[in-house]
Amino acid sequence: MRRLRHASTRRLTAIVAATAALVLTAGIAQATLTGSGPVPAPKALANAILDAFNAPEPDGVTARIHFTNKLLASGSLPGGAASPLAAGADGRLWIAKDGRFRLELQSDAGDAQIVSDGKVVTVYDSTSNTVYRVTLPEEASKAAKPEDHEKLTLDKIQKTLDRLAKYWTVSGADPTSTAGQPTYTVRISPKDDGGLLGAAEVAWDAVRGAPLRAAVYAQGQSDPVLELKADEISYGVVSDADVSATPPAGAKVTDLSPKAAEQHSGAGKHKNGKHVEVTGVDAVQRSLDFKLAAPDELAGLPRKEIRLVDIDGEKGALSIYGEGMGAIAVFQHKAEKAEKTAAGEKKKGEGELRLPEINIDGATGSELATALGTVVTFERGGISYVVAGSVPPVAAENAARGLK
């Protein structure tokens, strides 16, 4: 049950939907930290983690939960803002002992469900009648099931925490009470440039070891922008029916699995049977059939790396400017040809959510600004650009305008 995984997406509604899955995989369901109830005895963080790892796993978890999503300003998503995935909602959560789970959110505008069988995560949003599916990489499944010889010890945990402390500020295991259960809560925040990320918190059952709350805070904010917590929780066997769901037959289906990306992290050549990544401006440019935009600096950040990438069979370039969580990533590739309907040209905005438009030196682009980061997309000269980072809109826009 503590082994849920996540995936990322490229479309706006998919990003919002996957955000719920991302919070879920970080740590599942718990109530407010200030709630009354039993509190565990003080314990060193390393000891609390080891005890949680060694605790017998429950046969299942059933909880009433509350999901908070303040990534986007209220009303900033035309047509999509009412979705419980974008605006937050109350709901229920079931987790089976083998890791399968179902999260159900209800709102006045409609319901949403996130279901995983351990191999595929399915997100259904009733407000748009759309199903999003993401196939989990095999590496995630293997990492979630450590081999028997990989015995976790107190010394290993402490060494890991010491390495983590070089770059992150990590709190102790704070004794708390959640949904009537004694819990430990840990808070982690970046020491250096964390971009717009302020901190993250995870809480787990002090007796059973199950994660019960996950929250993400934006820089300078005291309230979380993303949070999944439980108001009620119980432990016991969860039936197969509780962790499965079938979307309506007429729902639109979008597969967001990065098939090509799962095979290798970058495009390149093969030498002696091994994949060789193509890096560096000159080498990447020779592998592309369009002019590469890779200035030495963007938005005041130096270029740290550039590599050839292959996403779903599409060859392009990925550049990273700056370091750490405050870095800016730039992905560029040939723009796709406009799709046509049976009646002729595809209508602008048909079947998709429209984002606010911005001007990038004469090119019309779109911008998704959230409390944790910004994504700017635009096309120019037949090339499509995506600029993303945990940075304010002005930084992302300046970076986009610097791509010459």
C-alpha cells in the first residue's frame, strides 16, 4: 500500500489530473495535523522510518479524504475549473494490500476517479467525459519491491538522511495525530534554489507505517497548494470491486504513456550494441533537420546541458538552464502538421482546453502559470517550443523570448 507510483503529462487537463496522482503517490490520505487524538512518543526520524518500514502492512485501507488543489487561480481554467481534479473535492480512497488503489472525488460539477492496478494508472474526469491512461514503467514496479537481500537498517537510513541534509532541510519525526491515529510528520524544504517550491510534508501511521497525508507548499505560503488528507480511516480487507472502476463506454480516451521515452532517456546512436547519447550543441545540431536554438544563457541562467531526445518517435532537443529546482527546461522539435476534419480544416481550439495567449516576439504562444511553476509553449518558423520550470511567469517568458 505504500508503493504507489506516478506519471507526468503534457496536456493541461492531463497535467491537472496527473497532479492528483502525483500527490497520491507521495503519501496517502491523512487528517489535519492539528486534529485531536492520540499522539505517539517522540522518536528520532531514522528510528521512526525504520519502524514504519518494518511494521506489518494492513490488509487494506479505506478512508474518507479531502483533496486540495490550489495550483491554479480560481476561474483561470475556462470550462475545466469545475473539475474536482482542478478545484479539489471530498471523496473516498481504497488501497488493497497488493498496492492497487482507487481514489474517488465528488463535487457538485461532477466526479473523478483515479485507479491503478499496479501497471496502469487510469484517470476519469466526468466533467469532460475523458479517460487518461498512463502505463507505469517497469523500473517503478521493481523499485517498489526491494529484494530480500536489500535489508533496510538504521545505519543505511541515517546515511541517506545525512546525504539528503546537504541539499534539503529535513525536520524530525514530529509526533502528530491524524484521523484518530497517532502519526509522525516530516517536513522537507530545499536549502538553496528550490524554484517556487517551498516545502513538502508527509505523515504516516506511527503503528502501521502506512503514509496518511501528503502536502506540497509554494514558496512563502503557509497553506498547502496540494494536499491529500483523510478525515476518517480504517484498516481491513479491501475487495476487488472497491479498487476497480469502468469508465462510461462513450468516454474519450487519451493514452499519455511516453512509450519511446520509457525505452531510453535520449535519442542517439548505437556503438558496440550500446546506446550512446548525443550531447553538446554541435552534436545535437548535426542530428536535427531544423535549426537549433541554444543560446549560452536564458533568463540570466547559464546553459548546463543539451541533449538529443526522442519522445514517441519524435526527435528533438532538450536543454537545461540553471541548476536545481529553479532550473528552466527547453524542449524544441518540428511542429506537427495541423490535423484536418472530414469537413476540412480543424477548428481552432476544438476538443481542447484553451490557455491564455501571450506574445513571444511576434509569435502567439500559450502560458500555464501555477503556484509551483510555469509552462510556455509557442511555435515559430515551423518549430515548436516548450519552456518549463519552477519559476514565475516573467522568467519563463523571458526565457522563451531568448530562444533565437
